[in-house]
Amino acid sequence: MSANGMNRDIIIGIDAGTSVMKAVAFDLDGRQLAMTARPNSYAEPGGGAVEQDMARTWSDAAAVLAEMGERIDRLASRLAVIGVTGQGDGTWLVDRDGEPVAPAWLWLDSRAAGIVEELEASGARKRLYHYTGCGLNACQQGAHLLWLERHAPELLARTDKAMHCKDWLYLKLTGVRATDRSEGTFTFGDFRNREYADAVLDALGLGARRDLLPDMLDGSTTVHSLTADAARATGLLEGTPVSLGFLDVVCTGLGAGLYAPGKDVGCSIVGTTSMHMRLVDDPAKVVLDDTPSGYTMPFPVPGHLTRMQSNMAATLNIDWIVDRIREGAALLGLEVSRRDALMTLDPQVLGARPAAALYHPYIHEAGERGPFVDVAARAQFMN
């Protein structure tokens, strides 16, 4: 079926997060109509690897869209546009047929930590920072591709494009291989002009792999149509417009009111990771630190960017504590849900004496990425 000629009064946003795949429907005045979600999962096969099944990621996205059709009357004929965003960094390789080459590397993957240290020692990391405004860390695709170039070149030989999570979903929805200007720029580009920079690829030692990078597009001005295959998988209409959104944290900042002309506004996001951002209304006003860290990302408003500082792990630390509580309960033959563990923990934390113990929240194997980068940083308690 075709979407042409229909009266459309609903928009849907998809967010493929690290822990949850969700879709939210809004009317044209921004009122939320419904939400559908499925838990996301990833594998940790060892050696610092953190991977996600790309086929499952797509099937989960299709499922939350199909479930939305069960909640909203005549959704398919009323849907004006689908917007797609998702978790950042990571590496999602696709071949010429648009199929996964290997499981996706998530931003939590730490296999490239040693490469980041090499680039720091050689001075290349600081050269990259001049262009990208981003402190290279083990989360990012540049480091991932260099690791693959050295250790698994056969995978890159089969790869047509190196994408990110939301780009993969956009490919499955529209058949178009692309990335957005926020992720493309901070990974391999120059934040001043929002284009790829050959100097970045050369500094990474990836100049010969330029053809792996998908074209960048701006989803605020360009859309593509839902394919017949995607329409069958989602229960929606072929031809429905689909927009490739900016990175999830940029979209969150926009929705939270970060763009407020005449006001000095900031935004913090606390999730699996945490992001703390400010808006910059002119690339010339971006001030880069002496020590490369954080991110500089184009914003969905011409000439505007976000300067971000990110902690590697935020709620991952809470997950670790909750899991220890549940393991302790299991030793006593008790089954405790995550929710119950949190509800039990909260009053204990609130009633504790301030500063009775200090905790370094570097719980993930990849260490820390902001406000400093140290792949060896580890969590610890101190009295």
C-alpha cells in the first residue's frame, strides 16, 4: 500500500538505545499518544568485546512499530513521518547486499583501548581533536576500524559501509546508506564545515578506507521513503517518509530546550552513560581544551553546535550495585527483582552518613572518557 494522498496527523520517533528499543507517537502539536518498547540486549564474549546482533536490532525496531499500529487506530494511514535516532559511537558493518558483516561493536566495546593509547603517544589524537573537536576514545568508530584493519582485515574486505546504530535502522527502513552530520562529523570530520576531513582519516591511518564512510545527510531537510519490505515488516505504508535524526543525545538536547535564543542553557542526560552539554551558536566560538576530551557535535540548527562532556558509565554503576544485591539475595534462596532491589536501596542511601565512603564510578572495562580519557581507570571504594 502507498502513503500518498493520505491525511497524516501523527509522527513517530524511534530511539534505539543501549538498553531499550522504543517508539513514541505524537500528534502534530507534540502531545504523546502512545509508546512501545522492547528491552535491548548485548553480548560480552570476552577480551573487552561488547556486541549486538544487528538482525535482532532491526527486528526489535520493526516490532515496536508494528505494536504501535495495534495501539493507535488507523496508524498507517495517519502517519506523517518516522524519525530515527539511537545510541552513538560503535561500528555496524554492512556488505554490498545490505547485510551485517559481523555483530555490531557497541560504544561499550574496549578492544581498541590500546590503539587509543598509541595515538595519544604519537600526538595523532591531538591532531584529530583540532578537526573533530572530539577526544578520541575506545568507544569510537575510528579506533574500532583501525583495530579491525590490524586484526580482522578480512571483515573490512567484505564491508561496503561502516555505519552506526541509527544508520543501520535507516538502511533497513529506506534502503539508503547514510549517516547524519552530528555522528559523521565528530567521528571523521571537521565540525567547522560539517564535512568529512581527509586529514582525520590520514591521522588515524585509515586514508585508504575512505570508501567505507557513508554519505552524510541532514534529516531536517532530507527524507527517504519506507520500502515495501519495511512496510511489510512494520505494518505501515510503503512510501511513508523517514527522517534520519541526529545522534540521540543531540535530539534529547533539542527536545529538552537546549536551543533557546538569547538564553544560556545547559542540559544533562543521565542514562547508561551521561552527557552534559552546552549550545554554541558559532563554530568560531568553540574553545578546545588543552587535553582532548568530550565531543563537539553539529546541532539541527544551521551554524549551531553542542559542546559535550561525557562520563563513560552513569547508571551502569547502579546496575552493578543492584546486581550484587540480587546475587546476595539469591545465596539466601530469595528472588529479588531489579525494581525491588532499587526500592530497598534508596532509603539506605538517603539515610547514610554523607561522605562515609567515596566511590570512583569507572565501572566499565573501557575506563573513562571524560573529563579525562584513561582506559585503565577502574571503579573503587575509598573510606
